[in-house]
Amino acid sequence: MYGIYGYPQTIILRKNHMIKHQFVGINVNDIEEFKNQFKIEVKEALLE
């Protein structure tokens, strides 16, 4: 349904079930950047 093509994959959905943002894989060197971007995307999705 959402076209999962990598593992791990994190998908943030809008209220209408459309994909707002997706993160594919994870780089342990950029974990802080991932966490910051994830927080931003979730906050924005909740405000929609």
C-alpha cells in the first residue's frame, strides 16, 4: 500500500493516510539529524 522498499523504513502519514515523509534506512553517524528531522515531521503532521 505504501511502497515499502527499504529496511528499516519510517513513514509519517497525514490524517488522510497519504505519506507526508519517509525515512529509509538509518546511518548511525547521522542519528541526531534523523531524530531532529523526525520530531519536526511529526509535529508538522499533527498540526495538519
